[in-house]
Amino acid sequence: MEDNAEQHRVPVLIVGGSLVGLSASLFLGRLGVRHMLVEKHAGTSVHPRGRGNNLRTMEVFRSAGVEERIRAAATVLAGNHGILQTPELAAPDAGEWLVRQIDEKGPPTHRLSPSAWCVCSQNDLEPVLLQAAVEQGGDLRFGTELLSFEQDADGVTAVVRDRATGRDGTVRADYLIAADGPRSPVRARLGIGQTGPGDLFHNVSITFRSRGLAEIVGDRRFVVCYLTGPDAEGALLPVDNAEVWVFHAPWKYDSGETLEDFTDERCADTIRAAVRAPGLDVTITGKAPWHAAERVAERYGQGRVFLAGDSAHEMSPTGAFGSNTGIQDAHNLAWKLAAVLDGTAGPALLDTYEAERLPVARATSARASARSLEHSHPGYEPAPGAAAGLGGPRGGLLPVVLGYRYPRGAVLGTDPELPVVPEKMDLSGAPGTRAPHMWLRRPGGGGRLSTLDLYERSFVLLTGAGAGGKDWYAAAELVAGRLAVVIDTYRIGEGPEADLTPEAGGDWARVHGTSLDGAVLVRPDGFVAWRAAAPDRDADLDLDPDADREAALFTALTSLLRRG
């Protein structure tokens, strides 16, 4: 390398600027962590793919202040729901709705969350995340490729290249996040293996324009339509419900078929045959390879390098679990990196990233496999006996989307033998689960907010507005001072001591599984870290029931932050 090569020093280097890398940048920026992101491509995705953003992902984006921007970018598909399968799209009464709504088996989501599912294609979502990340001070460098990296006891040294100028530079970082995709060079460099079935199927994703197709589709506002006609099959996805569409054509990749074999003429003929409309106007505008696979990394990182997103896991596309799991990986890792970098937590806190997220990836991948068998994508031929190998619950989406839990990690009072995805979702404040949602108001006519809106930048202690809550409030101030950490404490209830008041007479203690004089400690990512009942009741932490609140909270936080 040249002696005059650029040299940079940042706390965190992110490799990869797609959905997960951009999300990591946004989350770190909002937590005040300086970082650099490098992405080898010149800009964000131009191909409409990866459109399903689940309930938990939208909660995460809500906490990061971008939920409404994303919904604005997604308005054109806001009325699209469900999966249609038909042998003849031109026949309105042919076929069947495999799924009418996103999660027909689950309970009404408005009772569980302040957010909702969102259909926003990757090419629309990434620019929103990019703009928001830059606004938070992120140093994002597209057209810049990671060439190599080495790590030592104190950090990571990476060599990067500006692909436009050919100039190399070095980046010295405390930590590296590898969000560099399913063929992750970083994962390969670390020698981390993968488990799972491997490749599932191969498609060519074709973007095209057709005005006549909207007339054929009519008012059937699907998210995806599986076309299963005798002459050709594929998956049709609307982009604007009017003229722009995507068609996933089966690709015999393993038989030597190449992307170049998919000429514009062949693609147009395949689309017409699958729709069963020989005279349909079709103008091909783009093609991209798509390799669907199921693999999970054996580890989530090594030393000061962490995997996130597709570098850590690939999943069957049915259910859109892959990108959502990756975004939530980044959310889990961001607050832990921020806590370690500012000295709030010990380095061992970062070990909990793998302890928490790897089991979630494995469990989610298994659920994605089950969904792919229920709603098979064209071109996918499950191996004989595949269904028999899938254990565990196969009900609605919500238990895996919102109800997953961390039996081990930066949590206290959990049962480590519990399954990560429960058979029945329970969001009642148990440690290791996503904290419950309930609507609150600030006294004096203040605005409406969810409990989930309280969580992002610090640990939060929820308690009641009575005498017990006053004691917890005082204890939190003392512990925050002793540990030099920020603890935001909210007394919930009625009366002059309340910081927040539940709507419609809601009972915060019942919702959170504690007593009016108890307390619940919630992590910056919105997961319950610890729960304490009143002193005369058992707590989730193994403490003397008569121990005072300051000692209990000090012990809990010291353990959670690996300060011992």
C-alpha cells in the first residue's frame, strides 16, 4: 500500500450497505456511535425485492424515528395483502387465496403493538434508511470495497478501495460489523462454517412494464401471486399495481443454465405463458439472479468482528424472515456496542449477541422452512421427507415474529431451557421477551405514546406511582450514580406522582406481570432485562425478598452489563 494512503479511525466499521448495514448505521448513529460504512456498489438497490417488513421490524424502525417515512415510501402497496395461487390469472374465478391477510391465525395486532406490518420494497426502503443514517452523522461510502482485514487484541485494521479512483485506504476500528451478504468474504476470512440444507431453488427476478396486466389482475391486490399454469410457472409481484411488475422465473442453475440464457424475448414469452395472455404487452426492464437458500452460521462472529443479516443466516423467502431477522440482529448489537464503547458495560456484554441472536436465527429458519412447505414457491421442490424433519410450532406468524425470547444472554430470571419460539405467544413482561405494549399519556393533556416509545437510548425502569414507586425512583438515581449509567425511570399510574398515565384505566403492573409496588427493567432494545415484584413477593432475580431496592437494582445492572 502507498505511504500516502488515506487512514481513518472510527469506533465501528460496517461492511455492507444494504438493508442490514444501513439499519446498523442508523441505530449506531442514533446512539451517538461514530462509524463508517463501506459498500462496494455505487448506490442502493434498484431492484424491487425484499418487500415484507414485519411487526417487530416496524417497531424497531419506529424507535429509530423512521416508521412514518417508510410508510410514506410504501403507500402504493399499502392495500396489498395475501398470497394468490392460480393456474390462469386471466380467469377471475380460477385459483385460490392461500393467505388473505399476513397473519390470519394470529390475534389482532393493534392490541400487541403500536406498529403494523408494512409492504415496502427494498429499492424504496434503502434510500429512506440511507438518508436517515446520514442525518445521524453516519460516514457512508458507497463504491468502496473491503479488500482485507486483520484483528488484534485492541481492534481491527481494514484495507478498503475506492472503486472509482482505485485508491486504497486503511480503517482502524474497535469493532467490525459484517453485513456483507450470503457469500460474506468476512465470514469466509474468519473461517466460520454454516449449517442447514443449503440451496433451495434458483430464480431469475425479472422487472418489466405492462399496462395490460393491471386489467387482468383487476382488484385482486395480492403481495405475490403464484402462477401454476401448464405452459409456464412463476411468481408475480406488483410494484405499483399499474404498470411496473416483477416476475420470478424458475432457473435451472444446477443444470448449467446461465443468466444470459434469459433473453428479453424468452422472458417476455415466459411471462405471457404464465399469465396465459398471449397478446400481453411486456417490456423487460431488468434481470437479477436470485439464489434462495437456508443456512445459518455456526457462530455470530469472532473476536471483534460480528456477523449480521445474510452473512449470518439465509432463509427461505416465504414469510420474509431473512431481512427482518437481520435488521433485528443489528438492533440487538447496536446498543451493546454503544454500551461497551462508552464504558457503561464490560466487553463481555458483546458475547451475549451470539447467545441471543444465533438461537433466534436457527428457530426462525426452521419456521421459514415450514412456511415454504405450506406455500411452495415456483421452482422449489422440497426434498423427500422434508416436512417430517421440521419440529416445533407451526401456527401463526406472530410467535416467531414478535414472541421470540432470549432464554440466555443479557437477561436475568429466565429459564434457559425454554424454547426460543413459544407455542403460544406471551408478552406479559417476562425477562427475555419483548416488553409489553400499552398506550400511555403524559399528565396535563400530553400526547399519546406507547410504552415501546420509551426504549432506545438507555435502560428504563418502570414502576408504580405510589410509595413503592417513589422508593424505586430514588433507588434508580442512586444506582445510576454509583455505576455512572443512565437509567430513565417512569412512574406509571394516577395522581400527582405519576410521570405517565395508562389509557382507559389500564393496569401497567398486570400488563407487565408484577405488582403495583414492583418494577420492570427494560433494555435499550425494548426487551425485558429483569423484573422485580414488591419486597414481600418473589422476584425474577434470585435475591433475598427483604433486600432493599437499591441493592437489588445495583446487583441486576452490574450483572446485566457484565461489570463484575
